[in-house]
Amino acid sequence: MDKIMCLKLSSGEEVIGKLSYQGTAQTIVKDVASVIMMPGQAQGQYSLGLMPFLPYADNRTFAFNSQHVIVQFEPSLDMLNNYNRMFGSGIQIATSI
């Protein structure tokens, strides 16, 4: 499977990672990053950033209780490119040819 997806958890946290398994009991995600909101340069603006999810953990694969996954969705192109810079090859997906 290993499709990059965003997940909104019942705790309110948003994460992005490689969805490797999803069942009724658990959802397994590899190379998980937390999506964080950061203040933008102008007042009232914001930008999104990524930081490692549980950076002190030895393992980079996490099993979430599927009941705590409220919604999952495909990330925007910008978010996907940011994720690929952090965990992937660093290759960015072009918006046009």
C-alpha cells in the first residue's frame, strides 16, 4: 500500500505518513510527521510545517487505533513536496510541464 496520506486524529492532531495498512482495529503508518501551524510573515497569516512524530521513539512505524482516525485525505501538492523533502528522495512533483 504505502500511499502518503494525511490523518486527523481524535486528539485533534494532524499527521502525514505512508499508510501501509488499515484495518478495523488499527491503522499502521510509516515515517510519520506531525503537521504544525506556524505564524506567517504578515500578521494573521500562517504556514504549515512538519516535525517528526514522537522524535524520541526508536521505531518510525506507528500503529494507531483505527477508531481514533477521524478522517484521512490525500495531501496537497505543497504538503507532499514538504514531506518528500523530509522523508523521501527530495524530488518535488512539478505542477506543470
